[in-house]
Amino acid sequence: PHSVKTALENTAQKVEGVEVFAQGHGVLQVEKAFEHLRQHADSVERNVRFCVAVNGGRGVHLRQATSQRKPTEMTVSVEPVYAEEIDANEKIAFSLHVSLVSEVPWVHVPPCLELMNSARTFVIKVDPRGLREGAHYTEVLGYDISNPQKGPLFRVPVTVVRPEAVQDKVQYKVTSDREVTFKPGQVHRRFIDVPLGATWAEFTIQSLSPETVGRFILHVVQLQPQSAYRTHESYKFFNLTELGEVSYTCPVLEGVTVEMCLARWWASLGEVNINYSVTFHGLQPSITALNLHAANGITRVDVKSPLKHEDVQPTIKLEHGVCPLRPAEFKIRPLVGDRDVLPPTRPSYELVLTYNYHQTKTGEVMPHCPTLCDLLYESDYDSQLWMLFDSNKQLMGSGDAYPHQYNFKLEKGDYVIRLQIRHETKDLLEKLKDLVFLVQYKLPNALALDIYPSKSNALLGKAKFGTQRCGIGGTAPMFITPLPDDKIPKAASPGHYLVGQISYAKTEPGKKSATYPVHYVVTTPPCKPKNGAGGKDKDKKEDKDPQEEFAEALRDLKIQWMAKLDSKAIYEELKELHPNHLPLHVGRLQALDNDKERLKQLDDIIAAADVVIGQVDTAELASFLALKTDTRPDASTIKVEMEKKKAALIDAVCRKGSAAADKVLQALDEDAVDSTDVVKDLATVKETFEELLKWADPMDIKVVSFTMKHAMVKGQYGRAIRAAQKILDDKSNKDNEKKCIELYKKIGWDHIAKHTERWLPVRYPQAYTPF
């Protein structure tokens, strides 16, 4: 109960020489706290918790210099809060006369307050104008007038930080007034009012001890409303050698008090004397968060130097791409488990959003939900958890509110992300059913945007922005051009954006500290002429008769539907009209080879493959591939056509060889090894494989399936396992894993087969891992 906490606070003993921010109420006195509880067990407020709020906060905290130029008045609310099981009559009868006490002359409060079973308010006035520089802490205490010996019933903390102004208006430098001696564990704290226009600060610590090495911690904090302290926090651990010097830079916010805390490591030995200084620098851009769109063309940014002369040398680096994802499906359901029902019987609901993501190449990714990230206990929703799965439902990783802690290296392939959000109100979850989820991926190489000193240079691509000296109050305009189309990553589709940072300072410390975020939105890529023909292909298309175009379009449409309808009837119909159209015969072959009844029509597949092979002039194709340079005017068009013929030839050879190999393997299973058909099929497999070697590498992923079957027909199971592993590496699924197990057993590797079979349920789970 709250009375135990009150007893511990009122009986704790303060420690001399330790600042209040470090010790709180002091050292606990267990026996005195127990005696306090025993003596005041019958007090009126034994079951009451007092909720104190000051203008929505937990106390009075005056930190900025602008808020301390005159007295400040704030409203304090004190509300008695009972536990749910307390009788209503006891709540109604509650009445307490409270004496308000301020222990310092710069805090003024009313003399008394009458408390009942409702929130009551009073005004507190703080006048910090006469305080010295540094941190000051006090409390407004509320005592029971009838029994003040039991100590305060509630406390209103009051903290006033008086920052010191920077007196040096030339270098904007603050130094230690004297040598500072550090013992182990000693803390030195200083508050400085950051000058207007400052964007980064440089801290320099110098040792004055010739024989002692010291380990120190430098902690720099600035506080902003509605922002966590870590948003503007910097810290550094460093070793200070004998008579050595260490420099550290960090970003700062202008006009906001910065707290510099320098502490010596507690496990150090001896004393160290040091001097330190803080120097402020400033380059203020007209746009702090730079959002660039490729379609907007040239973007202007003006950089101002308000404090002193600074060298300007802007650089932009884009290091990551971001892929926005919309949910493919969502599901809201109540959670009925005992752990999901809040007392007494408050149900909780979960929203599960499913996102599909394709990784174009192996790389590092960081999934995150920007709407909810960086909020944990202060979030309005109960939880936010996400899980990343591969195409086989295997869990690759998971994360929550802090995305920068979860980076994963993914192979090329398809992935599924499932996001769970919980809340007591179903309607609030309904609002998030279309929530956007982001996957940030690392670019292979950082991309740089070009920056020019004038718009004319940017338009004409003349001299870029070098180094420019910016005087006090001067402005340096700069013009940023879009990223060239050939430099945009292939993985970045329209709607994706690239993220990075821009820095304006020339010095290395300024480049590292004073950086600003950059978002570059990718637009639609430029239209490229088909077949590389430029306007010639367009002119030919315009010369075609509309009836002829219609006939060709109808032919191509029928070829596309051959795999779904009765392909034989469509094929025979089109064959009479277009006997030499290669895509027609390729479509027929693919329709037969991809059919569910494939094993029953292997002869038809071989015959269809022979037709495709016969349509390709191999001598002409080989002559073209032997050319080093083609100087013909339509060389690009010819190259595209020849590549299509080569791909069709290799595909037909592989399908023919695979069909013949399947016939042989079926015969081997039926012990019909010596039949005439098997001998003929073996010869077909051999001839087809020899033909394949002329056009492709047998371990190429497009033909490796035929290489595996050829090795199985030859009884070369080691080579077959190698090919099967190649297929499994390219596309990991249960069927390919089982094929490897089958080959392990063929070669007598039963121990590997058993080990792989045991791992199948782990590698290929039947359902997603539950939250």
C-alpha cells in the first residue's frame, strides 16, 4: 500500500555531501519505517494515495533561461485515490486539513488546503531570479494539521536550473573557471544556455596531472517537451592520459539549456586535475528535414552562419532505401486466455496485420512501424510486436518498439511480416487495419547528390559547390539536383524512398555532429524503347494494318491461355496459321511440361521440344554468339531476338532431356532396364545433355534440374546431390529437401538422411510461430 512508501520516505536519512538528484530521499531506515507504520496505523489517510499533478506534469521544472526572467505561477492538483475494494462510505467521510510548507523563500504557496474525496487545487509561485547558476531543488510539503509528527502526506517537487549565459561573443567559448579535481566517482555538472544559432558544440578536456591516467564519462543532455531524453542525448567514455587531451562534438539545440555532466569512473585510482572548455558553432539551414522528390527538380537550401565565420562544404549521402508495405490481410479477434484478460474481467483484442515483402538481393534490412516505434510504456496501445518469416514459415527474427536494435541479413526471396497490436478497444484497432509498415534496406554503395552554388550551374551541370567562407550573419545558397536515373537502385520502385544525411560544415567534427535527415522519393523511371529500336519500331508499328495488329494480338492472347485451357486444340488451330512462330511452339511445350499429368505425356513433351529445337537455326545462332562486335544498324534488335532464340533452345533441350530421363527412371523403378525403349531413351538423354553443354553451363540454375536427372540416370549420385543442393540453395522448400534426402539414401548416407528428416519440421513448420 501507499502508506508503506510514505513511511519509507518520511523516515529515510539524508547523506551529507551527496546531491539530492543522486540520493533521492536518502538511506532507508527499516526499523524506523516499521515503527512509523505501527504508530500511525489508524490514520485517516492509511488507504489513500495522493495523486499530485502540476499543469499535467509530476512537479515544477524550470530549465530554460527564457522561463526564468519573471516569477512563474502554476496550478497544483492533489487528488486522493482509493483502491477499488475500499467501501464508498469511507471515501465519502474522508476529510483532511493540510498545511502547505515551503522550505525556501523563492517558492510561495498558500498556508493550508482542505482535502476531500475529490481533486483540489492550489497555486504555487516560483521566483528564481535571485538564485545563483546551477541546479536547485526543493519540495512543497503537505502536513496533516492534526498530526504533523507523522511527516508529509504528499510532496510537490520543485526543480529550477539556472543556466549560465555564454559571455564570449567572439569565439562562443565557455571554459572551466579553475582546475577541477576529480576523485573516483566524483561528478561535475554544469548548465549552459546554448546561444541562438548554435547547431553543434565541441567539448575539450585536458589533463593537468603528469602521473595519473583517468577514465571519464561525458554526458550531454537537452530536454524538449513531448520528447524522450534520449532524443537529444550524447555520451562518451574516454581515457585521459597523463597531460593528454580529448575532444568530442555533439549536436545541440539553440536556446535550450544543455546539461554537461563530467564524471570520473568509480573504479579509478588517485586524483586527476583537469581543465575543460565548450565551444559552440553554428550553420543553420533554411530546411532542417530535407524531403526531396525526384519530380521537383532542383531544390534550394540557404545556410546561415549566425555566430562566427564558418567554412561551408555541403555533402549528401544516401545510404539506405525504404520500402513501404500495405497489409495484405488483417484480422481482429478477442484474446480469451487467462494472461490476456485484465482484472477483473476486462478483455483485450489483438490486430494481426500480414505484409508481403520481396528481397531482390542479399542484404541487411531493418523492419519498423513508424507510427508506433520509439514508444514503449508511454504508448497508448498495449503492445506492438512483429515477426519476420521466410516463404517456408520459418521465423527469421522479431522486434518491437525500437527498430534500430533489430537488423537482419536476408537472402534473396519472398518474406512475410506479421505485426501484432493489442488494445482493450476494438474500434481503435480498426483504425490501424491499413497501417503502413516500412522495411529499410542498406544500399550496396552510398549515393551522393550533386550540389551547385547557383541555379544556372545546376541546370547546365557546371562547377559544383566547393568550399565557401560564410561570414557572421551571412548566407550561402546552394542548389541540389535530383539523382540521375542510372544511379537509382533497381530495388527502388516508385513510392520507395532513399534516406541519408546532409552536412554543411567543412570540418570533420562538424560533419559528424551537425547532420540533418534527407528523404529522397523515387519517381517513375523513364520509358525505354522496346528492343532498342528507338523511333524506328514505333514507325513500323504505325505502318501496320489494324487488321494485322488485331490478328497478332489475338494470337499472342491465345498462346498465353494455352496453359489454362485445352492447349492441344488451340495449338493445332494456331499451328495452321503460324507454323513458324517460335513462341507458339514454346508455349505448347511449357503447357505440356507444367501439366499435372506430366508423367503420362512424356513422349508428347519430347516431341514438342523437338519442334522448338527445329525452329531454331543453331548455325546462325552460333555465328551470332561468336561475333565480338555487331556493326549493323539494327544490331540491338537482332541481339534481343537471338537471346530469345537461345533461351528457347536451352529451355527446350532441358525439358526434352528431363522428360527422357524421367522415362528411364520410371523404367528403372519397374525393372525394365533391358527394353528397347529404355535404350533409346538413354541415348536421347546422352545426346540431349551433350547438346546442352554447347549452349550453357550444366550447373546454371536454369538447367541444373536436367543435370541432376542426367546424373541419376547415369548412377552418378554424388553429382546428382551437388545439383540438388544447388536447386535447394536457390529455392529452399520441402520438396527440394526431400529430393536431397532421396539421393542421400541412394548413395548410402543414411545418417545424413535421418538428420535432415528430423530437421524438416523445424525448417518447414506447418504454421507461423504464435505471438
